Amino acid sequence: MNRPIGYYVHHHGDGHRQRALAIGSMLNNVTLIGTAMAGKADHLPTLDLPDDRLGEDFSGVDHVERPSALHYAPLDHEGIRERTALMTGWIAQARPRLMVVDVSVEVAMLARLASVPTVYVRLNGRRIDTAHLDAFRGATALLAPFHESLDDDDVPAWVRGKTFYAPDIVRSLPSRSHEGDGVVLVILGRGGGISDGDKWADAARSTPGRRWRILGPCTIPLDVPGNLDLRGWVDDVAPHICGADVIIGGAGDGVVSAVLTARRPFICLPEDRPFSEQLSKARRLAATGGALVRYDWPKQEEWPVLILQAIEQADHWPACLTDEGGAERVASWLDSLCPATIRGRSDIA
């Protein structure tokens, strides 16, 4: 059997895990590596890592002086010591042919120091700080889970040249269903979002002729209008997206990829993220015509007009957002990156 591919999965939000599952299911030997991965990887083998956060309300900042080539390096953290030992121990024993890192500058550097070729998953945003650029330089290649047309304008040419653009990694959605006609679908992810139920209740009241459906974590409004349906967390959003007249959501990779694949009218409300990740993607969506973007919360009377504008805009679908994607294509590309000398030859196995 070929030596494995390691796939590091960041724990914030659920998009990293969904990508890993989609790509991993297409590879013949992969191990998913991440915090509390046990029970979250379907049938795929895992390396479960202890938590590296500083507390329950951890903001992602370590508040210590550190080299500019690192993003997160707290001192005297037992979980990080254990994680490092587990990962380097696995590398020494499994001798992986490749490590996909989605995402962590520190894990990418650790793998490179352990003599493992890396593929760094490059997210949207203005990621031209020292730490990101060093991780990009050290990687064999970069994987962007979005259309090339949505890449940030400030990305250096050499970074673009190392990048494999791959929209629609998680799944290909079915053709549009008419079962949910009239539905305005709001998608709120685990990574954050506008979860104030009273705001969404006011929005729903603005269009009494439409049904509003909210997927994801949301507070219960004090007064729930009859056309507002709170569904909570849903594992498979594809049927809901394909059956909706309009989608409202942030500019995270998962939501954007699913909506663009289904070619549905999209009102994008970008959320605050490190390195302006969602703001960057939202600006490119607006520039290409892939979404109607609002950077502030619309007034109640604006919603009917916004919905009609989004529907009208989607009638002129941008050709630049029809690139080929899919997890199988990514898996084939990853396999092609592994030199023949490390694909499981009997003389070095």
C-alpha cells in the first residue's frame, strides 16, 4: 500500500473538516489529524490531538512575543507539547508521502522540518504577512478552495503560480428543485454569524409573501412571525439551497462554494474574520457579479428590494465562476504531487 497522506484539520468552524472528508474519501490512504477528530471522520483513520486553546472563550491570540514566522505559539502549554509529540511521532512511524495542512502555519512548518512535503490550504483574505508567506514558500504547492476569480487582488504572482484552484470541493449539488419556491434561506455556520433571531424576525416580516428558513445556530425571537422557520443545525444544506429562491449568508468557503455551484441568487453579509478573509471574498463576489453584497445590516424596508435585486442579478450568471471543481479532481492532483520515489516502492517502504 502507498505510504499515507496526512491531512491536518483546523478545529474552528466546520468547513475544514468537510473539505478533509470530501478529499479524503477520494484518496486510497489518508489519515486525518486534528483536535478531537475521533468520531468526526466517518470511516477514515484519524490521529486525535489534544486541544491547543488557552480557554473556553479563547480568541485565537496568544499574547506573547513570538517570531514573525509564527501565528500562535503560547508558552508552557501542555496540550501543544503533546500535539507536537503526537504529530512528529506519527510522521516518524508512518513516513507520510505528503501532508495537507488546512490550516496552520505552525503545523506546516513542523511537517517541513520533519522532511515531509506539504500542501498548504490557502484561504481568502489579505494573507501576505511573514508567517503566511513563509508557509507558502515552504510548501510544495498551495490549494485554494475557491474560484481563481475570487482571489484577493493583493496576492503576489508567485503565490498564485503555486496555487491549485478548486471550487466545489465538498459536494456537487443536485439540480434545482421547485419544492421550496418562495423560500428565503439563511445559512448560519458554526464559525459565527448573525444569530440574533429578532433581527431575522423583522426581516421576515418585511416580506410576508415569502417563507424565511434559518439553518444554523440562532436565538429564538420574542415574537416569531408565521413565515419564519428556525431549523437549527442541518448536516446537509444542499437540498435547501437548491430549493430556495434566494440565499442569505456570510462569505465563508463552504457557503459560497455551495451557493455558486447551485447558481442561486445570493445576498452576502460578510463577517469579521482574521486577515479580512470574508471581506476579501465578498469584494470579489461583488466585482464578478456572483452575489449582492451588503457590509451593514439592511433596514427592514430594504429587504424586499434586496431580494428582487439578487434574483435579477443571478439571471446574468458570471462565466468566470463556472470553473471545474470537485474533490476527485483535488485528490488526483494531490496524488500527482507525490514523487515516484515516495509512492510506496518496495525498496524504501
